Amino acid sequence: MKTTSADSHSRQRLIVLLAAGLTVLLLAGIGVYGLILGPRTGPPSDDDDAPAATAPSEPPPAYPERIAPVRASSDPDVFARNVAEALFAWDTGAGFMPLDYTAVLMEVADPTGTEQAGLASDIATYLPTRETWGDLRQYATTQHLEITDSFVPEAWADAEAQARPGQLTQGTTAITIEGVRHRAGVWNDEDVTSEHEVRFTVFVICEPAYDTCHLLRLSELDNPLR
């Protein structure tokens, strides 16, 4: 069957969406959303208080009850890897929105709240915008991260050496993550995939400040500490 120009345009659009690095500015109130509301416990709806509609003739899609939480750990490297995997793991067809994935990461943020507004802004730059999310959903786009390496960067040792007494809370460290971002979607009943190398730094605080690690900030994508 001959491919039309419209089909060619749609396929090119999907490939661009799969391959592009997506960054956004912080949405107003994102930090409050993550801290107060937490993750949704089901698919988003236009009106949570609306009365239940008549049951459809076909059962609705089976959505997960919630997004998997970030796995806790007292080991900085292990925790940073867990954060990285959660940061890149999303499914546009699962019934959630970008803010829901943000909320899950905010659950493991520093309990003092000092860095939470900045962290929410950091996370937003790693996730698609709401508009782009809608475009990706048309192609059932999913994403996950394959970690290839993680390490404390030399630049962090320099930062610790130059810090004034008390400037860095004990247990604070930086872990640089290197890996491959995998995206997959469906176009015209055919699977389409893309791979893109990524690098970034996760700033965490662990023992002796806390029994388990917490997330402080994220570096700009592909601009990690080295």
C-alpha cells in the first residue's frame, strides 16, 4: 500500500517526539501538589466529585492503582539509582499525568522542605509538558532508563574541600548517573523505538543525617558533575 504524505508526516512526528529531549519551566503550585496531594490513586478525571456514570457495555481499561514508589535505601549509590529509574519510568497509557510522576519523587524529598521547591522545578525539566504528554499518548509512548554507570564525581570532592564548616550537612553527597533512555511507541500498528544516552547528577542526603536517604536536587540533564 502506498504511503501518503500525511502518513509520512505522522510517522516523522512520532519519531521526533520519541527522540527529542523535553524540557519545561516549573508550573505554578507544582511543589504544593506533590507535597499535599501526593500521587493519584487512579486515572485522572475531569471531576472527582461527579456521580458515577452508567456502566459501559465494555469494561474500562485496567489502570494501576498508583505509580510505584521510589525504593528506599540507606546507600547513596543505590538510592540515586532508584531515583534515576523512577525519574525516567513513565507510561502515557497508564492513566496518569506528569504531575503524578513528580509527586512520587517528591515523596522522598528532603523532609526539611528547604530544597523541595527547587527539586520540583528540576523534576519538571525531565518530564514532558502536559500538551506533549497528550501527543505521546496517541502513540502509547513509554519510557525507561538503562543505567550503565554511577559514581561520586571528582567535582564533588572539590566542592566538599572548599565548603565552609557547616555549609554542607553531613551525609550529603552527589552521584552522577550515566545510562541510556529507551522510548517505545506504536505507529500504524508498528512498534517504533529510540535510544538516547543521558547523563545527570543526583544530589542526596543520607546517614548520619537520616536513617534512609532523601532526594535533594537534580542537575540539568546532560550537564552533570564530572
